[in-house]
Amino acid sequence: MVTCFLKYTIDPLKVKEFEHYGKLWIDLVNEMGGIHHGYLKPYEGPSNIGYASFSFPTLAAYEAYRNKIPDCKKCQEALQYAIDSGCIISYERSFMQPVFKGINDKAKIE
């Protein structure tokens, strides 16, 4: 499993717009074969930082998802919403592998 972890710098006056953007992508990632772990919007602390993460079974599955985005009308509308609303200033994307079980857990998760 590979998890895409995103850190956003957002306009602190447009947190509601960022939340709407996140809800659009949660549905899209799930519809396109991923597992979305949700968006985190500011609550306490910095008012201009948000996070999101979602997973795909493999890096190849993630790349297939990314290749579908340019031809997906709903994806393009979500991207345009971020531009039109101005809610996202910038973002950083990292790829990680999650660890779900402790040493004493017998089940193996990959």
C-alpha cells in the first residue's frame, strides 16, 4: 500500500472553501479505487495549514488514478474550484507506506 500525504497552505479566510474542495476529492478518490483518509482543516494553531491523505494498493494504481484525472470531468471541476475560490495557496505531496500493526499483532497488513 502507498499513501499520498498532502500538506496545504491555504487562505485562512477560505477554510470553508477548502473544506468543500476536500469533500469533492474524498468522493473522487474513493470512486477511482483509492481509500481516502480525509482532510484536516485548521482548528487550533496555524490558521493556514491543512492536510489530507489517501491510499492506493500500489504505486502503479496511484499512477493509473493520476493518469485518469486530465480526462475526468469531475476532477477537472474540482481543480477549477480550487483555482476559482483561491482557497489553496500551495501544497506539498509526499508518498509513504503506512504501519498499522504493533509488534504483538499477529495479522499482517501490506
